[in-house]
Amino acid sequence: MKLRCAWCTSAPLYQDYHDQEWGRPVHDDRKLFEALLLDTFQAGLSWFTILRKREHFRQAFAQFDPEKVAAFSDAQVEELMANNGIVRNRLKIKASITNARAFLAVQQEFGSFDAYIWQFTGGMSVVLHPRDLTEVRASSPESDAMSKDLRKRGFSFVGTTICYAFMQATGMMVEHTRTCFLYRG
């Protein structure tokens, strides 16, 4: 039996996410947008709730295409509000559209969102060595800086805790606990 980080339950969906995605470096802009959008909806909810609805989010948000999401109309917002498969929160839906527009502006300025976002960790993964969940942080100086800069650029639902979760999910911060089979010492 594989030992995993304590936050990872025995649910196969959660284990697959932990084993195949969480903490692995992501440099594809579409996948970075997906992580940003899903973390927007995760604010105040459990990650497992969002993970279970991920495929519904994928369908509802145009396969996580930021150009298409940036162009969503008020009618599409109302369709999303009626979609049982996603989290139906008007502020988060509107934030996702706003964030898609800001995401495109960042791509325009930096050539890619990847080039922009990875600057907060110097272009490389920061590997931490927590013994257990009590040593896993909820934020960092890097997530503080990312949150501040994203907000300055017009993003919303990007507080430091959400930014830190994004950094963990996309491998910017690698924080498997020492008992986890994916721990890198």
C-alpha cells in the first residue's frame, strides 16, 4: 500500500489527482488557466468538491479556453447559474470571466502566462520538506507577491491562500510530506 500525504483520502479520484497531478510542474497555459479557474471556485470549499465537478467545469467553461471564457456573455452567465454540475456562484462565475480577460492581457504582455507566473518562484519548483500536515503552509512570501500582482492586474478571487493552493497544484511549490511516496528529500 502506498503512503500518501494525509490530506489525500482513499477516494480513487483524489488519489489519482495526488499521484498524477498535484505538485508536478505545469507550463502549459491552458492547464494553468484551468488550475486558476478551478481554484477560483474552490475558495471556501473543499478541493474534493471541485475535483468531483471538474469535468462539468471543463464542459461549462469551453474546455478551459481563456479566449472563449473571456468572451462569455450575460446570457452565458445565466446558463452557468442554471448548471447543476458546477458551483453556481455568480461572483465566482463573473470572476472567472474577468480572470480570463486578465489572463489574456498577461499572455500578451509576457508572451505566455507561464513566463509570467513562474517568475514568482524564480522559474523553478520550490521543494519544501514538511514532516506532516502541521508543517504545510497556507501561504508564503511567494504567494503573497503573486496575489498582490495578480490583483494589480485585475484578477479576483486570488488571495494569498488561493495563490498558494495554485502554486502547490501546478508544482511551483512541491510540498509532499515526508511519509508520502512522492516525497523528494
